[in-house]
Amino acid sequence: MCGIVAYIGKKQAYPIIVNGLRRLEYRGYDSAGVALLNDTNHLSVYKIKGKVADLERFSNGKDISGTIGIGHTRWATHGEPNDVNAHPHFSENENIALIHNGIIENYERIKHSLEKKGYHFRSETDTEVLVHLIDDIQKNADVSFAESVRLALEQVIGAYAIVVISKDNPNRLIAARKSSPLVVGVGEGGEFFMASDASPIVEHTKNVVYLNDEEIAILDRYEGLKVYNIRSSEEKIPYIQELELQLEAIEKGGYEHFMLKEIHEQPRSIRDCFRGRLSKSEGYVALGGIKDYENKLITAPRIIMVACGTSWHACLVGEYLIEDLARINVEVEYASEFRYRNPIINENDIVIAVSQSGETADTLAAIKIAKQKGATILGICNVVGSSISRETDAGSYTHAGPEIGVASTKAFTAQVTVLTLLALRLAYKKGTISESYFYTLIAEMESIPEKVQTILDRTDALIKDIADTYHNATNVLYLGRGNSFPVALEGALKLKEISYIHAEGYPAAEMKHGPIALIDEEMPVVVIATQGPSYEKVVSNIQEVKARKGKVIAIVTEADTQVKAIADQVIEIPLVDDHFVPLLATIPLQLLSYYIAVLRGCNVDQPRNLAKSVTVE
């Protein structure tokens, strides 16, 4: 959840670290801080509640020199957001400073032990326990700086990515990870960069090492990079990869917010997602990453999808598509519940883990449980080199490109695209749809990016007007049937996330089983009412809303007349096969949430209490 940046080399560390923190601020923005070791061996820590911009103002005029340093932007878990709880945290004698992303579950036991030894705690955080423990081991065990960190981590239960700096070791940084991501950028001449993901590194070097779970890294100006296993102390040979990420992909590109940019990137991101995997002219659909597992997927008694948040909604769409087209039993589980309810899994099951970041803690835990029970694990994620891509047997990248806005937009449509391709491939291979219908669907799929662009071009002004009408609403209901029900859930989530308006998504038929009691003349109801098998039923649901004086905003197929006659506002989307409606209907809902949030003065890219990559429970 939090963002980590560190640097050691010949350049001044502060500007590199602060610029990196700005790139990682989507991971947490409750507080920010840096620790810098200058040429006179003075270790300075500057930290403050608020955003990275507040840290820059706070540091102005202070000594920010030094060619080695660490930085942190925080999403609070233990201890409220304030100056004291901000990272980095000092050891008792202020010789060591540490930054941490994760949760130390047994911190209270360790804290009580350290208090008995005379250690004093300044903060309410679990992190401060670790820096004092490292200090205590170094004082009493007569071991090196790196070994004291390793021994401390052997006592820790929980998740962590840490970087530690010491006055007594001015030429090295120590880093380690377990369940929280950490990337090392390898520069020239003893120069190293570290970050929670590659976005702060890409402008400095394309060569990176992704640390694996329970690995500790020593980054030394003169001795280079060395990596060891925390438990066994066995040295590992770092595997250097080349980043595919481009710097311009993590800039706003003239848009007011990253979220708006990412909404408008969807024609390209969807096309990139199926590039090389689908061809109308050649008549094929293929997902190379799972090719070796196709027969197992076709014969599997069931497919279990595990995910959280927006990715869970994408999985629900995938469930409809795979069951309808390929006639394979699919179950969709919240990863956070799956990991704790002793699920029944066997070696014939296929578990598909879906995550934008590839680092979602609950999803990773679900993968480990499924592995223990012998299931085949496939992954769908966006970030190359992420933990899920390494923990699974095989999988597919979405190729959506970096998503900086905390509220997922293009990640959702990219995940749905991959799951649609998977459904089409399995249906074709299994023979559950006719060849002619298969080719029709391929042609439809290739047209989706153009149709998304049409929606963006034609509806922007209309959606702004609708947002102006309803931006002061306190509750909004979203309704859909079939594979539009997950779209209703996703639309409601987007509105909640960035505008702080209470919103709920429901199957349209379930409205009569409770939510209809809420409907009055003040209640906007967003209905996905496109042409398809359930169209007439949805029209009846709209009439039920109107009979209670509710305000209806309807997503309809272009040239619709029936819904247009009864709804208060309609947003048209191009005609498309019902299987592809989620890829189109979600676009106006994203825009509606965005414009409502802007009108309410909300921080669209950094909504309160949220962070992009949920790497802790």
C-alpha cells in the first residue's frame, strides 16, 4: 500500500527520491518522509503528515544533501496519519532509519520485549518495532549491519518490504521483502535505485531486479548488489530484466487527471490487450501464455476465479462469458474470504487469480492455498514481473499499461477483454458454439476499440450535463441484468471511490427485494438497459422506478425508443453482441463518476483512505 523509494550512487539522492515519491503517491498519501545521509555522516530525517508536496515545503531550507537516502509515502495501517507516525523511523540512538510497506503482525510481543530492555517508542506504528529490533541485535549479537537486519526479519511475522540506512554503513543500503513488492534498479558505477514498483526507476535505468519473497539485498557502492535468502542465508544470483515501461506512459499527457487520461486510453489498451491474440482475417483467438493448459481448462470440473474489488467484478463478467459460451462451471470468490473459509479444492480444479498490480495480498494468499491443495493456478495481471506472474503456473498479461489513478478504469476493461478472449478460445476448442458464430464474435471483438472511441467522442458533453444534475445526490442505485449486473456493481464502486456518494449495484430483479424502499424523487437510479435477452424485463424494472418517482439514467443501445420514452436521461452506446456489452456500458459509468467527483471538488486520482495496490490485509 505504501510507496518506497531509495537511492545510492554518485548523484544527490533527495531530488531522485522526491520525484520517485511523486510517482508512487497513488500507493498512499497520508504522510511522506525521507532519510538522507550526507558527506559528514549526519543522518537527517524529514517527515510530515500530508502529501509529497507538503514534504517538499517542509524540507525547503534544510540540509538535503547526500548521495544515499530512503523515502516513503504512507497509507496508514497502525497509527493515525500524523508527523510522528510518518516514515522513516529512527533507532533509539538515531544511527539507523527504516522505511516499511506491510504489516508486522507480532509487533506487540516484540515491542514489549524491547521496552523491557529500555527502548522507548515515539510512534504508534508497527514499523518502529523493527528498527529498534535491528539496533538491539546489532548491539548485542556482534554481527554486521546486513546480518542484524536478516536476524531481525527471522523474528517477524507478517508482510514487509523494507529499506534500511545506517550511519555506520555509509556506502550501503539493506533491503528485503516478503509479500510486499520491491524492485531494484541497476545503474552504472555502483548506482542503485529501489522502489515499490518500476515507475520511479524507469527514467534512470531500464535494468531491474525483482526481489522474491524472503530475499534480502545488500546494495553497496563498491561491492555491487548481493541477494540472499533470509531463512537460509543462501546467496542468490540476481536476475536482471529489462523494463518495457515507457516514461510517457506515467505522465498525465495534458489531461487534468490520470483517471481521465486512463478512461480515454481504453480504445488503445483494449486493442493492445488482444493484439496478436485475435485476428478476424485469419479467424483465430489464442492466449499464448495459457496454451499448454487449454485441455486442462476444457476438462476441468470447475474454474475458480479469485480477486478483489474491481478485479472481482471483471471475474463476474468472465463467469457469465465462460459459462455461456464454453459451458464450463465457474465460481467467483473474493480472495479475502476464500483464504479463510477452508475452501474445497482438488488437483483437477483450475484457479484463475486476477489482479491489476499482481501484488494484491489476499489474492496472493489465495494462490498459496490453492497451490497447497494441488490445483493448477493461472494468473491475469497487468504488471510484468509482479508476484502473481511469478507465483502462478502460467497466465496472461493484460498489457493495459501503467494505471496511476487509484480508481481502476482501463484495468477493468483489459481484464474483461482477456477473459472474453479466454471464453472465446475455450468455446471454439470445445465446440460449444458454431464456427459461424465464433467468426461473428471475433469480428465484433475487433470492433470494440472503435466503438469505445465513439462513446468517448459522442457522450462526453451529455455526461457532464448529467453529472451537473446529480452531483449533490446522497445515494445512487445501479441496476443491471445478466452480464450487465457486474457492470452495475463496478459503476457503483467507481462512484463510491471517488465522489464519496453512497452507491449500490444490484441485479435489476432484486430491486423489489429491498432496495425499492429507498426510491423517491431524490433518488437517481442508473440502469443498464441495452438490447439483449433481458431487455423487456429491464424496461419493466425502469417502469417500477418511475412509478415511485425515481430519476432514471439509462445506458441504452443507440436508436432505442422504448427506454428513451420513459427515462429521465439516456446515454447511447453502439449496437454490439450482448456478450460484449460490459466493455461498452462501463465507459459512460466511468465518465459519470469522474465528472461528479470533479464537480464535488474531490481528489479524483487520490481518493481519501484508498491506495492503489492493496499489499496488506
